[in-house]
Amino acid sequence: ASAGFNVGGNHDARGSAVAGSAAEGWTEVRLSDHPALRDVGGSTVLVVRGQRINLAQVEEGCFVAMGTTCTHEGCTVEVRDNPGPRFVCPCHGALFDWEGVPIAGPAPDPLPTFPAALRDDSVWVHIEG
């Protein structure tokens, strides 16, 4: 359900369309609270509006947010930074690209993805609900 920017190939690092309103489904993630996100390859696991997500900086200023539950057997997908940021299920080796699409291993379906954008010193994540 990716729509917007900074989710899979749509890397507008400016976040100019970010409303920043919780009422509109946007949640602020301050980089000062999650310093690992300051570096390319850095990531964190968060619960945003009841959804457990991996939030990662995959290129300079480009952030992706996606669900953590593997579509194969429900294991927790991890972000690994070798080589480069990758989304990997440690149980059976499923590998997902930045759009959440399975590119290797047994996972049959993509992971849910959510718009994420950098604005000032925060990443804004959009999850309906």
C-alpha cells in the first residue's frame, strides 16, 4: 500500500508533501530519538499507529518504512547492512527489496510499505488508522 514518496524508488528526500498532521495519518520520528537513522544503512523498529515497522535510511536522505512480518511464515524481517541496506527474514532467507517485494527465498507476497519522508530533523511516516 505504498503511495507517496521515499517508498520504493520514489525518493523525494525533501518531504514537501508531508502534512505533518497526526489527524492526517502522519507520525513524526525524530532523528535525535533514533540516531541510527542518521546514517545510510541505519534502521530502527518502531510501532506506529499499531503497525510494527522497519524504518531505514537506504540512500542519503531516502527512507523506507515497511512491515516487519514475513509473508512466508510470519517471522520478523530484519534490516541488514551488508552489502547495503537489505530486508531479510532470518528464518528461511526471504529477501525483500526497498519496495517490500520478495526478490529471493520463499516469501509469496510483498511486505506492506508506508510513505516516509525526511523533513528537517525528523522522518515522517504515514500510516492510515
